[in-house]
Amino acid sequence: MPDLEILLGIAAAVVLIGVLAVRVSVRVGLPSLLLYLGIGVLLGESVLGIEFSDALLTESIGLAALVLILIEGGLTTRWDAVKPSLGVGIALSTVAVIVSIGVVGVSLHVLLDLEWRTAFLWGAVLSSTDAAAVFSVLRGVGVSRRLAGALELESGMNDAPVVLAVLLLATEDPITWLTPILVVYELGAGAAIGVLLGLGGAWALRRAALPSTGLYPLAAIAVCVLAYSSGQLAHASGLLATYVCALVLGNSELPHRGGVQSFAEGTGWLAQIGLFVLLGLYATPSRLLDALVPALIAGLVLLLAARPLSVLAAATPFRVPWREQAFLSWSGLRGAVPIVLALIALTEGAPGAEMLVDVVFVLVVVLTLLQGTTLPAVARLLGVTQTVETQDIEVDAAPLDELGADLIQVRVPVGSRLRGVYLSELRLPTGAVVSLVVRDGQAFTPNGETRLRERDQLLVIATSGARHAAEERIRAVDAGGRLARWRGSTPR
């Protein structure tokens, strides 16, 4: 085994290359996830000679990385942005999964002559969209909040039922009438555990008064990891518990929420880099050629039949227009999750699982190249992009415990309707006042005649009792302009 300093040096080099790969991928229009896979393959036995073939360890690390990716997705998702898409998102993560498994299973039984249980196992492995792929690719496309919210909810929630389906189909245990009841329990209990720990964690963090701001992100992520562990120990869905817990925490009144979200984003990127490099390292390129034909057949079934039919079944009851359904069909991105699911099937001893791992690896590369690079063009062609791309307003709060007050930091993004608003028109509640404005790197003390501009940074001092109302008022003006109602914000 290599010395510790060598292992640490390799790990540091891989992370640095992965970070630089993000910039390269943006310039060339290639999804960074593929570059991470390429780094892993380059390090592997076929090129630089690092041998790694432990399927069980790869599966365990993959699930751990997926937990961190789901935490990042939940903590950085705004509830008011995804709330209008809640019904569609749940349908995509349940109804669409069932339809996709059925269509792929029947098709591959006929086309590839797979045994029925094996064919449906392939369908289950391929039915899950990938949270890492969606969170890293979709947010740069600029589609409407309804579509983005539906896809983010789907990718965050559909891993749980798919993992259950893979475990059921990968073993020889019979499927009885009790199986659906067990699935409902595991999903329901997982969601309940996530809500309880999310609410409890937010309550505890607001009252903890930790001595260092850097402890808040660690504590928030630890609560979410605890949700996963608790869910698994309760024989419920730990993945669903993780995502729901992170979603609740990310939309609670957390101290230093901006720092928590930034730290979670960093750990999410680290998990993505590590996971895809590891999967590339595990792959055996010499075997992938044999998997090319079945992978292309499975990919065509998925793109042309399973995904469109599953979206049709899930979205039609919610009267989603056909253009949006077409975009939902094309943006069912696959990434590391199907590979991890195939590894679960392999470690469970499912027949033909080794071929399934190779097929899924090839399929992920092909679909990511095809869908990831064309997604912005497809969105423009279907007319589902926003005419003006704006960013959510950044509002972060830090407690001033001894003073019984909070310091709120606000960043005015490009496109915000806060632009042009005079501070006197902001009408903050009693107990809140804008104490400082930073503009173009220069700080000054404002007055009622100060007019806000894009990219301004504001420091607002608010009593603990006025903090929530002040945040709501700022968000309301950001969404509705100077004439916005006193409370609440309306999504664009």
C-alpha cells in the first residue's frame, strides 16, 4: 500500500484537477462529470496502472457521496421555488419510476432476451435520474422555476424508491402482497424522520450560540447525515430522510445560513469529484466494448419510450403543457446513481450484474454527452427558458447573541426588483434598519434617499423579534418591487 503522503498527494492533485475541470467544462460545453470519469479511467489499471476492483467498497463510498450530494441539493433548494412543482415532482419520483421500470423491463425482455426479473432489474437501475447531474447541469440552463423545481425534486426524491426496487429485484426473495406495504412504510417513515430531524436541528442550531461560525455548517451537515443513519436503522429510506431533512434545514431560519449553504455546496462538489473519479477508476475499459450494443439498445428504449411515457403518465394529471413535458423527457439526466445502483445489484449477487455495471457505465457516458450538451439548445427550441435570467436574492443572518439582535447580509442580484428602490420605500419593520451599504467595493452609511443598485451589499441590523419580518419584506420587494405587499414573496 502506498505511503500516506503519496495517497494524500494523489487525492489533492485529483481534487485540484477536478476543480479546474469545472472551468474547462464550462468553456467547451462538456459536462464536468464526464471529465471526472475520464480522470478515474486515466488513473486506472488500463492507463496509469492503479488497480481497484472492490465492488462493495465502491458501493459504500458511492452511497456516502450520494448522501452529501443530496444534502447539498436540499440545503440550497428554495422551498418557495419548488413548492408550485411539488405534485409534479412527487409524481415524477414515484409514478414515472414505476412506468419506466415497466417499459424498460418489457422492452429488454423482448429485445435482449433477458429473463423477466433481470429485465425489470435493468429497468429499475436505469429509472433513476441523477441528483449530481441535475444540480450541476440544470441550474445553468435558465428554465422556468416550475420546470427546475420539478426536476430537482424528482432527482432528490426518486433515489429512495429506486433503491428499494433494485434491492427487491436483485435478490431471489419472492415479491408478495406485503411488498407494496413495506415500500410505503419505508418511504413514509423516511420522510417523517427527515422532517422531524430537520425541524429539531433547526431549533437546536438557533439556540446553540456556538462559539465559531464555522461550526454551524458542520452541525447542519451532521444533522442530515444523522437523518440518513436514523432512517436506515429504522428500516426506512435513509436517502429520502436525508433529502427531506436538508430541505427543511435549508428553508429554516438558520444562523449563518449563507455559510451553511456555501459549505454544503463545497462538500457536494467534493463528493461529485470523488464519486465520479472512483467510478472511473473502478471501470474496466477492456470490457466496455462488449457492453456497447446492449447499452445503445437500452438507451434508445429509455430515451424514445420509457422516459417520454413515464413523464406523460406523471405530468398529464397536473396539466403540464406538452412543451414542458418534452423538456422533462429530455432532461432525465443519468449520472453516477445508476452505476451505484448496478453495483448494489452486483454485491447482492444478481445474475448478469457484472454486464449490467458495464452497460450502465457506457450508457451514462453516452446519455450525458447527448443530453447534457444539448439541454440548453432543447430548452430554447421548446421555448421553456426564462426571457430574463435572474438569481435568487441572497439573504444571510448571523446572531448577535449578547445584544439580542441579528445581522442580516443581503446581496442584490442582477435582475432583482430591488434595483431602483429607495431605502425609505423598503419599509422595513420596526426594529430593523439598513446600517451599511457596500457598492463597487466602497462602504458608506445610507439614508432614506439612498437608491439601491444591482450587486449592492446591505447590512441590516434587526432585533430578534423583527428578523423574520425583515427578511420576508426584503424578499417580497425583490420579487414584487416597491409596491409589493408587506408580507410574503411571490415567485417570479
